[in-house]
Amino acid sequence: MTDRTAGSQVNEHEAAVLRLRDVSVRRFTTDQLILDGVDWTVRPGEHWALLGANGAGKTTLLRLLGALMHPTTGTVEVLGSRLGRVDVRELRARIGHVNSAQRVPQDLTAHAVVLTGHSGTVQPLWRTYDDEVRLRARDLLTELGVKELTDRPYGVCSGGQRARVLIARALMADPALLLLDEPFNALDLPSREDLVEAMHQLAEGRPHLATVTVTHHLEELFPAVSHALLLREGRTLSGGPVDEVLTDALLTACFGRDITVARRDGRWSAYSGRRVRGT
């Protein structure tokens, strides 16, 4: 399936979480076309994987979705608001954004880090957090499976634990959209699997939450991922249900080398190159 209006098989009258129409982004300093004519629709409860080689435009696309920049041409609607016609500061407060590189004071406890998601600040604004807010932060740590980290300094948490704390932080605003920018970056195998399980449970427990996860590895996709968008050189190569998009042929076309894809028990894997016999 090569569907530039990804997600179009769903009732068009259903409210979209994201809607991009003929979106292009050009870097004026170099005249480089970073995104070219992207159409994309994401609806409540859909979980998308955003895949593509380095330089394909994934980071730029995610910045558009997070209301961190505007397109050069085309229209971007996020949570029913069109960029260019809305106060982006208010819009950003309604979007959960997780990036492993985001600044977090290392001495804050995990609970304090999650609380900063309520105020949208780096440092806690203690006077703004009432008992209800503090309890919600604890409940989110429990939901992400890291309740035991409540009073542990963020700086001594493992990479996988930090990722789950940051997701809990992003959920403090009760967003309808959660953007995850390579949340599995540099995680070891056990930490990756813990995060995969946490994301799957989160998706199952929040039926209206939509997510977009940028990743380089199919092994990082949690079983609830329902759709995928492939970018190649700033253009949409394919978008739609994962079973139709994550194929040998489309991933080979996306990354420019032979790729074999497999799925087992809801989990994906991919490799490139010939099989080694006898091992």
C-alpha cells in the first residue's frame, strides 16, 4: 500500500489528532527541501511508527507535530488547531513530547521530574503542585511500572528507567497525542524490553491516546503499534496499517538495501544481508 493520505481508510468525519496536507519544509539558508508534499492523518487511538534513514526528514516532521516549527507550504492541524492560527504555547501544553536528550536536573527525584510536566518547566514550581497533582504524578509512575523510583534521584536511574520517568512526565498534561523521539536510544536489551512492555500497557489502558514513535529499529515497536509511515528523502514512501507497510519490498525501497522483515507474537524484526548457514 502506498497511501500518501495515511489513515484514510478510517471514517473521514472522525476527529483527527493530526492532519497534514501537502506539507513541505525548505531550509532557506541552503534552499534544501527537507520535506516535500507530505500528507498524513492520525486519529485517536492510533499508534504510529515513523521510520526512515538518517536525513529522511523524521526530526523535522516530529517538530511540526509538536508545534515547534511551521511548514514552508501546506497545512498542519494538531489537535484541531491549525499552525499559524493558534497560540503555539498553549498548543504545546496539550502535547506530550519525550526526547531522551531533554534537559533534566540530575538531582531531582523521579517524582519531582514528573511534577515538572504539570508546570511545563525544567525546575519544579513547588507552590503550584497541590495534593491532587502530587498524587497524579505518583500514579503515573505506577502506571509506567517505576513506582519504586519515586524518591530516587533521576541521575542514578538507568536509561530505561529514565525513559519511563520522562513518559510519565509527558502524561501529566493528559495529552491526546504523545510524541516519542527515539525513546529507546542507547538502551540495553532488558531496558528496551521493559519499555516496550510499558508502552504496550499504556496504549491498552488509554484507548483514545495517539502516539508517534520515531525509531530506527523494528524490534523497538511495541505490539500495539497499529500504523507506520515511511519517509525517504523527505517524501512519504508509504503509510497505513503496519501489516501493509512493514514489508520486505517497502523497507528495501525506504532504506536502499535488501531488508527482510519478520513478525512473531506481535513483535517485529528486520535484518539486511545474507543468512549465515550452520549458526
